[in-house]
Amino acid sequence: MRAFSVDNRMVRKRIGDIFVEKGLVTEAQLQEIIAYGRKTGMRFGDAALAMGFIDTQKLAKVFGPNNRVDFFYMDPMYFPKITQDLLPRELMLQYGVLPLGFKTHYRFFRSSKSLNLGLLNPDNEEAIHEARQAAHARLGADGFQKVHVFLILSDQFIDVFGEVYKMDAISIKTSQLQLDPLLEVAL
């Protein structure tokens, strides 16, 4: 809930009201989500996602990086060459994952390296695991210690794949490769 002041009193705004204000759901859908949430014990946003009234991309556009994971805006022109060939194309398309680069973290007299991954669905643990395994297979165990996950949008994913990997939307769609469900919907 968000708080705001009215006549020097703090009033809490319900997340459902914010969804309606932002145009994510209608008033009727709001009532359905509330009823479903009460029945299942789910929080409002999770219930709205489960019912299909919203998706993670809409949440990211409206609520930005404070929505569960960090949002990563990608421009194909700045896609890092160092990670360009880190993951097989088949894996990237199947799981909707892109290697976004490395970051070195310094703490006292030690350093550690993390791999930044962009995912269409950052909640997909299998995608994170498979990408980590493939990157370790290519780089060895000393290549990085941690993985940091970012949310990426499907249109940006498709743009990067077209520019960097030379596979446009038509090529991706007509390939006989297994595609991430969010990517399939976007195509």
C-alpha cells in the first residue's frame, strides 16, 4: 500500500486502486481479483497475475524496478560483446534469457564477479539454472560466482536478437526451436 496525506492524516491507498488508476484493470476486474485473493490467500498483484488480468511486462512498465526485480532497458547498440557468445541461441530462445554482461564487486581485499542475465520471466528458476550451467560450462567455475537477474521486455529481446544474433522475429517464429511462452506470445 502507498501512503499519502489528507488533512494531516496518513491515508493508505490500496494497490488495487493504483491498478485501476493506471488502467491495468477495470473496476469489475478489481472486484474479481479481490474475491479470488480472499479465496486463495494470494496477495492482490499475485492474484491479478494468476487470473491473467495483468502480466509482468505491464507491471514493469507501470511500477518499474520496485516490482520484485530490477528492470533492464536494453538497446541493441550497447549489447556487450563480451557475453554475446556466452549462451547457445537455442537456450536463449527456449528460456527467454539474454546474457547482459558481467559486474565485478569489490569488498575489502577480495573481489567477486557476477553474471547479469535478462529474462522475460525472472521467476523462471529453471531458466536461471540452465543459463548458469551453460555459462559455467563455457567459462569454467572461476568465470563468475553469482547471477543477478533483470526483467527484460519481449520487444527489446526481439530487437536484440535481430541486431546482435541476426535472427529477426520472422526467423525466430519460423525456426523449429522451442520458444519461451512469453516470447511466443510476443511474436
